[in-house]
Amino acid sequence: MKIQIAFRDTGHVENGFRTVIATGLVEVPDSPDSPEVPEGMIGEFVLDMVKENGALRPSMAVDKDVYRTPKDRWGHRPWPETAVPGMVTESVWKSPWFNGSCELFLRRSLVEPSAEGLAVMCAAGLVALKGQAPVDQDSIFQLSHDGERFLYEGRIGEEVRPDWGKPGLAAAMRGEALAGFLRTPTWGFGDEPVGLGWHMSLEFAEAYDRYRTLALIDGRDEWDEREHEELLKRMSDEGMNQLDRDPAFRAYMKRMDGLGFIPRSVAMPETRTDLARRNRAAREVMPSILAAEDGPSMAP
């Protein structure tokens, strides 16, 4: 099992502890003999941090194997639509209780695991740290399980997968939301790094995939129309009904679908190669969509 993790300092201090945001990927057992995968739950970890080149990086992580269902101040559980990065702003976290205490909210992803019998969870949460030493916010760190704990393996792009290149998160993510960390194709345990553009539950991903399929059909029959209307209500609640409220976006998606650039699931991770091909296609498709939306030119 492995962990890939990156950090962002918040500057917030509570009870003498600095609050640092952590996000990344966590592998957990996923076999008939293992406990249920902690989907939509908060797991407790302990991080041991060491100073290297003036900044802190993890040397060890211990999974306390303690999971709880997060509930907000009103006792409500997160909906399947709740995105992983958005959880860090919710009132669901314990107060810091010791140096290195870490809680991570976990959702199952479609990232390929490093070995059979594992599931890869998309994660985000909070770490409590003592002292004034800054945390390394430029790197993605990988830790591997030795049977008892996760031990530091190295930085992605350096000791681990040097062919991927250094992510350079400090500059790349300046001004970006936390979701940008996961969306950047610098993660994963396969041969090519991937980015995760989907941070909600896989159940909601299935619902969105079906909504997208129906929304792109011209001339839906009665049954498809009824199903589309039901799904549209759910998507509208989450502001994800662009296909019905933006004709230009729908035209763009239909063109991209016809070119084979719409994945079978919105939750599919995207490799650097996938991203580059899609961006090239988008640059070719979008001008014609915008031109059609503007109407015929009035120039002589």
C-alpha cells in the first residue's frame, strides 16, 4: 500500500498548533477478506515530519485504522455530491490534539492501485504541526507500507518516478483552489501520471454520466425524457446542469463526443497524454462553436 501526499500551509493557529492542509491519494485494502472500504469517512493518521533543506517533509505515517462518519454542526452527513477538497472548509474536524495528528476525508477513486486487492482513495484533510518550520509545499511525497506503517519513499519526480518531472506545486498552484492539486496530472501508481478532475462520489459520477448521455441526445423518447428530467433536478441542485442551460457548451460537448474525447465516466483519471490530446481538440473545436453562437458575420 502507498500514500501520495502534498501540503498547503494555512497560516491558521489553533491551541498552539499550525493547521496544514493535506491532499493526495491513499491506498486501502479492498478484498473480500478486508474491512469495508472507508468511502465518505474520515480516517485518523499520525505523521512524523522531519526537517530537510529548511522545510518539513513526512518521514513516516501511521494509519490508526480509526474511521468515523463526518457530521457537521447540525449532525448532517456529507452528501455523495460533496467534493473531497471542499471538506476542508466544513466543521467536521477534531481540534488538534498532538503534533502530527492528521485526519483525511476519503472517497474511492478510479485511479489504478499499485497492486491487486487495493483501492485508491482520493483524500484531503488537516494536519496539526508544532513549531515554526515551514512545510514543503512544492512536492508530492510517496510513502510505502512495510506491514506496520507507511515509510518515506521519496518525492515524485525525484527519488520516485524521476521521469515524471518535478511537479513544482508552489508555483503551479499559486492562487489555485485545492482541487487544482488533484487535477494536475502528477499523481498515480502506474507508468504515466494522472490527474483527478472528479472529487465527488462514484455513485454521483454514474448519475452525471447518465445525465450527460441523455442531455446530448437529440429527440429523446418519452422514457428518456422522464429520466432526463429526474436527473436534471439533481444536477441543477449542484450547479452541474450546464448541458441544459448553455447551448454553446452542449454543442461543444457533442462535437467532442463525436471525436471520441468524452470518457466513459467523468470520474476517469486523465493522463498527461489524454489532457494534451483533449486540449488540442478543444482549441480546434471551440472557435467554430463560438462563431456559430455569434451568428453570421456582418462585415462586408
